[in-house]
Amino acid sequence: MTDTNPTVNSAGYEVPPELRQNVAITTLDKIWNMGRRYSVWPMMFGLACCAIEMICTAASRYDLARFGMEVMRPSPRQSDLMIVSGTVTKKMIPQIVRLYNQMPEPKYVLAMGACASGGGPFKEGYNVVSGVDQYVPVDVYVPGCPPTPQALLHGLMKLQEKIDSESITQVRWYGKEDIPAIPVPLLGPDLIDPRDNELIKQETSKKPAAPAAAPAAPAPAAEAAS
Amino acid sequence: MTEATTAAPVEKSELEKRFPDAVKADARPGYAGFLVDTSKLIEVATALRDEMGYDYLSSVTAVDYYSDAPNAENFIEVVYHFYKSTGGGALELKVQTPRENSTVPSLTPLYAGADFQEREAYDLYGVNFEGHPDQRRILMWEGFAGYPMRKDWKEAYFEEEVKPFKNRWPEGQVYRIEDRNPFNKNNAYPQGFDPTGFKETDDPKLYEVLERAAREYSEDIDTEQVVVNLGPQHPSTHGVFRMAVRLDGETIVALKPVMGYLHRNHEKIGERNTWTMNMPFTDRLDYLSSMSNNFGYALAVEKLMGDKAAPPERAEYIRVIMAELTRISNHLWAIGFLLNDLGAFFTPALYAIVERELILDIFEATTGSRMMCNYFRFGGVARDLPEGVLEKIKSLVTERLPRKIDELDIYLSENELVRSRSEGIGVITPEEAIAFSTAGPVLRASGVPYDVRRADPYSIYDRFKFDVTVRQHGDVYDRYMIRIDEMRQSLQILNQALKDLPGGEIMNGKNPYQVRVPAGESYGRVEGPKGELGFYIVSNGKGNPARYHVRAPSFINLTVLEKMCVGQKVADVVVNLGSIDIVLGEVDR
């Protein structure tokens, strides 16, 4: 730890030059964040094409280890960062939410690629969720289809910046309130988000104005337009 | 135009003569093959398999002929493509069934490889296969409302039948489709559905089937069995794949693959897209080998378009060069990750990835993208090789790659641990390999020298000298070795192609914004790195495919997984799966 490290030793106190090899004065936030930003453990969790680029990022040429992030953990219990690398489908989203709930705080989510960010080229598909952020909170979005390893590295550095900006006094996981788990969606006639239950009931009990219009115009669109 | 017309005409008449009442040639313009009476299908298929040598059922799929015009003749057609495992063209059978209560006899008892494909047709089209041993939904889940691939089924985000959508630029305005959905999500529910207290039905049904399968496996001692789910989040499943396994101690008693976690509706979207728009979507099927996918799709469409889309010489050579480079990069990856599954965590994979990166550099220089190349066009390729790339390919092919493949071979093939973990594991006999419609390295490792490049040559593969690799034991070790052999053969093809690469045009005519594809059907297939990759397309002469089906080798190769694993230890499941080399984008599509 030397004074050339920008993340510590900038608390506004001057350390005499002869002591700089041994002494650093910093704030708790800074030292706490420095520890966290250089040891983010991503979850070994690949969904689709982007996972291949994620693996390439971890491999020798792009070498994620330079950022202290090479320890990919298959278990959510040991990981800090969920890289959602690929298309999120309705069949998979219950598992993703479950995995997210199982991750211990502090936890971050990085949406890698167009599909995870908003559905991407497959958005209109009947089994595709338009973006993982409809179910879990996302910290960083990385565009691309798939993003190159460089882009993913940039996204990870942005995450580090976000970690730097956090303060131990304000983060949610040291707060008094419990952090509620995200309700796990169910696979019914279509994907059911338990948070929408009331709305679903309300919409499906409407008198069949929708089916009459169904062949020509899409039912939901017609309703929204009215 | 289609392959069936080039198939031996003797058998054609033979089949019709043999079943004069049940079989008649498909006379619709642009179509080939035979229409078979539903009640006689089993009989005809048995004769095909046992007497005429069509022992390999390549593809089963359904097509929905639907129009909401009054008096339209609406029906669902199930299409079968048969091949001989000794080579040659296709024999195509079709069975028509009404859209209500569609029922077709299942071919699974005759051709075990029909299993998953029939389940897929049931899942997406609602065709009942009578006599299917395990007819459940495969890509969607039990309880999903409707059969999504039917033409009159509309998804929640439905805008228009075909692209390009009218509301987009230049006339229209772009809007967010979720804003027009009451839930702000890609969801729609049937009338009167009440979500309170809803229970899922998919998993209970799966466990029921698993228990039934376990009963067939009898042991002398009655022990307690455990169900273990490997996946969908599991480091060894190469993506989001799940295996429900029933264990007796360490021994696998029953195994059912569960897929669809990456089912992103290629085929439904593909029928909405224009012909050209589908090209980048094929990249995302088997995302490790996008060039091969492009190749298959381009071939299928070019077959329908005829001479006006025949690629010029230079384009043909570039296509072969790219496809073979793709094969090498795919096999490098497959070997690296098979070793991962064997327990050599990431070190062999790192060595393999380094070489793959060099090939990706070539792709990036040529096409602009590392993985999703979107390089082929109907009648050629999108861009010529840029300056310097040819030299790079040459030095890679003649100097670096042969040495590196030898290096992998030396360090891995004779390794005691690799051999003891993989020899004699997951053995598939040649008969089983053919019956289960396995393709590519899995088929050839079982002693069946079947390679589409040789058995039914496409593009300019008949000009090159190469061996069809084959190994005799059908175990994991042979499935690993066959990939090393194949990389060497690919290098041989590359050397010849690079030597003969002519100059000249790379496109037949101008690269059009829209292509016109005459009405008809075609089945184009290539030998992809994973096996036979086929595209079955039906055109009705409009700007969009009426049917766009992908015969995905990874998906069909998985049919044999249960056979490979039952009776073995749980640790070998992972290795068996790794040796099939699946890519989930292609399995689930």
C-alpha cells in the first residue's frame, strides 16, 4: 500500500515521506470499498452466447484476474456478482430469481448483452423475458450482441466505480430493515409474476372484448389503446 | 431441385408400387417426396427401414398450413426425412392430419431418434403421436397455454404477421411494445385465469416419468433411490441444461434431460423475418460455429432459388475455408471443455482457447464480429477477405495449428487419467448410433463412417481429398479422439482450398435488400462441427419463409444421452454430456 494508490490515502492527512511505506491514512469507506472492488467473485453462470465471451474474458488473453475477479463460483452462496450473460427466458427466470435470492449481500447484477438488458433480437419471442431487470435489480448494463471481452471488462470497471461510490453508513445491507426476497415467478399458462397477481386477475376477468378482436389485432394492444 | 429428386428413382416407384393405396408422390409445385396415408405410416416406415435401407431418420417436423380465408384447406403436415446410413439423398415422407385432434402414429418404436423431435412437434404444434412412450412438452413447460408455432397462435408482443413492421421507420414511429401490454411484460393469460394459489405441473410430471423409467431398471436388492437435479445452474452442463437423475447409490437408474431454458423461439421469429433477416439469427443457434449455421441456411435457400443464387467460385472457396476454420475452433473448445468435465479444470481449456482466439481474429478481420459473423449471403458471401488475412490464415493453417493440435494430442491422448476416466464409458454401438439419429462426431466415433460432406456432398466438398474419420469403440475416449482426427482433416481441406482459391467475384449479382424465393420446400444440410445441421424451409413465394425449421444436431444427439448414462456412475454423466458437445442455443433454439 503506497501513496500512489488512488483508492486509499486521500483522507486529507499528510503522511511524512519516510513513513509512506508503512503508514496509510484513509477513511473506512475507502478501505472497505477497496477490499470489495478488487475481490468481486462472479457467479459461474452462463445463459447463452454471451457466456462464451464471458469465458473468453476469464481466459488468458483478456485475463479477468487482473481485476481480482477470476474466482468464478458455481454456487450463488459464495458469489458477489451475477453476470446475466444471455437471453433470459420465461422457463429460466424462476431459477435466476431463486439464484439471486440465494446470493448473500452485498450483491450486484450485471446485464451482459442486448438480451439480458432488454430482450435483444429475441424480444418478441413467446418464451423470452424482455430484460432481466423486470425481475431483479441491475447495476450495470453492457450493450453488444455479444459484447466483446473488452466491453465486458469496461462494464466490470464501471461496477468497480459503483462500489467505490458506496458508503458503509448508507448501504441497504447494513440497514435496520430486512431486505425482502424477490418473489419467484411461476410457470403457469404463461409466466406468472406473483407481484402482478391482482392485475392479472383484473385483466383476465374482463368480459371477452379481447378474444373477439384476437385474430385481427392483438388483444393486449387493443386494450391498452382503449 | 430438392434432394429427393436426385435420389435413386428406382425406389421411388418401388415405394409407390409396394403401397399403391397408401403412398403417392407429392405433386405440389416445388415439393418432392411422398404423401403417406396416416394409418399406413408405420407399415411404410418399417419397409423403408428393413427392406430399402433407409435406416437413418434425420429430421421430423411439422408444418402448419393455415389460412384464415374462408374455405381454406387447413391442415398440419408432419414431414420426415430419411437417409441411408451408407450415403445418398433424402427420401421424404409426409403425413397430413387435421388441425383439430391432430394424431399421427409415433415412429419412436422404429426409430428411437424420433423421440425428442416428436415431442417438439407435440409441444409446438399440438400433434399427438400415438404410441409415443413419453409425450410431454419439451421446450415449453407442461401447462403452457396453446401450441405456439401454430399460425393462428399469437404471442403477447404480437404486432404484425410479417416483417418489416409498418409502424417502423420511415413511415411509422417506434414505440415500446411493452407499453401496449397491460402487464408491461411479455405475458398474456387466458380468459378467466386466476393466479392465486396456482401450482406448477411441469416438475411433478417429470418425476413421475422418471420413476416409471426407474422401475424398468431392476436390481436384486431393493434400495432407496434418490432424485438429483443437475442443472439448470450447474457448472458442467455447458449452459442452461438440466438432467433429472434417479440414483441408486452412485449408479444412474434413470435420467431425463430437461431443456427449453434457452428456447428463444428461433422458428417463430424466423417465420416473421424476411429471408435475409434470418441470417444473423442463425449465428445464434450454435453460437460457437456461426459460419456453419450460415452455410446450412444459405444452402437451403439457394436450393430453392436455383441458378440465380449459385455462388461464384471464389465465394465457394471462402465458404469452405470459413466453415473448416469454424470446425477447428469448435473442436478446440469442445476438447478443452471435455477435459474440464474430466476434472482438469480450465488448464487444457486455456490452451485451447488461445488457438481459438487466433481463429476468431480472422473472423473479426473478415466479418467484423468475433462470434456472430453473419457472413454468408444467398449467392455468395458478404465481404471479400481483407488485405493480409489470407496470409494470416495460411500461416495459421500451415504452421501454428498443426503443431498445437499435435501438442494437445501428445499431452492429453496418452494421459493415464484421461484414458482411465474415458475409455469404456458411455459406449454407443453403431446400431444404436444410427437408430438414435446421432450425427457428427458421436456417430463417427461409434464406427459409422457417415459424413454429409462425403455421403451427400454439398458446395464444393467433392473436390477435396480428405478422410472421413471413424473410430470403433463408441466411448468417450473415441469421441474425444475423433475431434482431434477431424481437426487434422480440416487442416488438409484448408490447405487444398487455400492453394486453389481463385480470384474474382464473391457474389452472384448484387447483394439484394430483399430476395425472391419461389414457392416450394427445401432441405439443406451441412456437416456442422456438431453433426448434421439441416434447415427445412417452406416458401409460399412471399418475402418471408412459411416454415423455417432447424434440424439441430445437438438437440437430436441428446436423445442418446439416457442410453449412454443408465447403469453408470453419476460422475460419468458429466463426462458423457461433455463428449456429446452440446450448445444450448442449438438444443433449445
